[in-house]
Amino acid sequence: MRPFPSLLAAAALSLAAAPLGRAQAPSPDPGAAPAAPTAGERPASTEGEGPAPTVRLVLQAGWDLGSDALVQTSGGGRSLRANGGSFAALGASFLPLLDGRLHTQATIGIKYDLLHADNGDAAYVAFPLEVVELWNVGRLRLGLGVNVHLGGRVRIDTTALDASRDLRPAVGLVAQAELVWRFRGASRGYLTVGPRLVLQEIEVEGGGTLSANAVGVGLGFTF
């Protein structure tokens, strides 16, 4: 077999067919990588939104059912429970690890609950700080961290009593499991919703220690 003469002959024919004075541009190779843009030229647009930001804004809201009663109506029908009520929080998600599957989230918020009775009202307000390490597994996100009860107050305003009690700061644990719905585009954030559990004890000034364990549901927006 003598392949070289055939190849040389094919090359000679190609050169002979080309017009004189101007060389033909080689045809692009479909499998080759795209050429780098020249100075002043914009790169070609690609799909996706690029890498996700390392720090994101977090907004949260939800409701918790507390444990021990702080205030109770006569007959025990209704009560204002420690660490219970509606909450809203603001914070940030940061320190992504393992390609974003693991990251830290810190939020600070306010929790509020109100109890109406025939002879007056009672209110509970607290300020929780949470630092949670989150692990993303597909559309499921699991979290475990610390819940710091920065303090709060119980206020009773009835026809027979007008008083308030302060709640001392306390540290507890928080665990949560959430479903994740990502917004269109990898870097545009996501919506989360799921159950949460808080394990904690709160000391009432002048009134001993109460169980403040709580179970609830949270809704979050991360941008």
C-alpha cells in the first residue's frame, strides 16, 4: 500500500482549484472549541446565570406551637405558650462549601403571640437568633443549628391585673427539613417551606424555668 502519493495528489488538486492571489480560509471544525474573542469583541452569550453568589439575602416567616403555658385563661381553655407564635426574620446565607451543597444561614427576627380573654389581653414577644448549617440534597434541604433566645417579655393587661414579666436569654437547638423550589436561573434564589423543631428552656424572671420546646412550619425566600 502506498497512501502518501494519493494524499499528495489530493493536496495538489486542492491548491490548483484555489483562485490565485487569495488563500481560501479553512472550513471550521465542528468539534473544535470556540475561539477566544478578540479585543473589543463581546463573548457569545451562554445559557444559565453564571455562578451563584456567595452571600444571599434571606427572608423568613412562620408559626411555632410552644410548650409550657406562660398565661392561661380561667378554666384552662386557652393559653399563651413559651416560644410559640408567629415569627418573621431577616438574615443571610453564606460560606458555601462542596459546590453549594453545604452552607451557613444566620437570621435574627421577632416572635409574637396574643391571647384574648373576656377581661383583657396577654401578649408574648421574643427575639430569636438562629445560626443553622444547611445541607442540600436535591430538592430537600436539611438543617441543624443553634437557636438563641435573646430575651423577651410577657405582658398581661386585664381589669384585675396590669403586669409584665421579662424572659431571660437562653440557648437551644433548632432542626428543620425543607422542600426547595428554585427560581428561574441558577443565581436568582429559591423558595423553601417545611417543618421545624426547637428544643429550649426559658427562664422567667422571678418565676422559674419553663419548657420552651416548639414545633412549627417555616417559609423562606433566599435571593
